[in-house]
Amino acid sequence: MNPLTTTFVARLRDRDESAWFELWDVFGPVIRNQLYRWGRGAVGQETVRDLTQETLAALSNSIERFDPERGVRFSTWLLSIAKHVLGDELDRRNALKRGAGRRAASLDEAFMGEWRGARADEIYEQNVFHAKVYASIKATEAVSDFVHFQIFRMRLFEGVTGKDVALRLGISEPQVSRHVKRVRESLRVELHSFIDTYSFTEEERIEPTSAGLVGDDALFDEAICEIWHRQMNLVLEDEQRTSKH
């Protein structure tokens, strides 16, 4: 593992609250989205909210057994735990319907592979990657000059032309381009950091390349814009569900 990944896992194992909050802030919406997909028609919004908390608790109790050297994605392992928690809940409901007791399932080494068919499909893996990119964009916003990032947002995410941005803000088009370039350079650094922190396999570490996030600025901007909108929609859907309760 690289130093960033090793440090992050160590923080989780040391019960660093900020690390756990960071983990769930990044991947929580993705896991909840997956639980909705799995449990469509069987579990409601409030149950999904409870299951996400149970998933985090189960992860906390089993983090010592996660061994990234075995080549398993952390996201796949997290998915297996979420599937276990959901399956446990559905087993409980079925047992109650039958009027029978139910032996509690246990977390074991099965989580280092695939459990109960908890296969990471293309949608899930894409959402996980997008969550990393989205987190890097938010981190870039936090460290950037407010006006500079808003210019970057208008140009990339809102599709406003450089000329119109310049007119709105009373600056020149070359200034707009310089501010966009400055934020883009900062974002490239943050993206590299987040990919390294949350990636445990070589396959994950090369995802930015296949997604067009390495090299040409035009391709980078196009890819970032598409990922931003996709992940923003997922996050907004998640917030809307949560706000109903």
C-alpha cells in the first residue's frame, strides 16, 4: 500500500472519529444507493438509514480483519458488509413472519471475498470512483479562493462561456482562464491524494487514466464535469430521501 492508504487504514483501526466521518461522508451516499437498489420494494427509507448505521458499526467491529494485501478493494469489502447487514435484516423479517427465532449472523473472513452474491457491479464501482472524485472536488473548493472556484464552477459545471463569466464579474477573459487553470491544477493534486487514500489495488489506482482525468486539460474538464453532475444527482437524491425523515 502507499503511505496515504496505510495511514487512512491505521486511523480507522485507531478509532479516529474524523477518519470514520470522512469515510461515511464520501461513501455513505453510494452505500445507501446500493441498499435501495437491492431492497427495492422490501425496505423503506427509514430502514435504509438504519442499515447504513449498522453497516458502519459492523465495519468498525471488523476493521482489524481487513487485509488490503490480499488484493481486495476496500469498496468491495464495504459492499459485502452492507449486503450482510441487509440480508440479516431480511432474514429477521422472514423469521418474524414465521414466528420463529433467528440465530444472529456473524462477520467473518467471508468478507474478504464475496458474500451472499455481494458482487460489485459496474454501477456500484462507478459510483465509488465518482465518490472519490467528488470528494476531491469538494476538497479543492475548500482550499481555493472563493471567487476562483466559482469561476471554475461556472465554466465547467454550469457551462457558462468565458466571455459571459468575464462580463458578469467585470474581469477579462484571460483572467477567467488563469483562475480556471489555477483551480484545475489544485484539483489534480487533490484528486491524486483522494485516489491514493481510498484505493487499495492497482486497478483502482489507474481508474483516473481510463476516465480521462490524466493528461489533456480539455478531456480532464469534460470528464470532471460529467462525474460532478452524476455524483451530484446521486447525492441530491440521497439528501432528499434523508430529509423526508
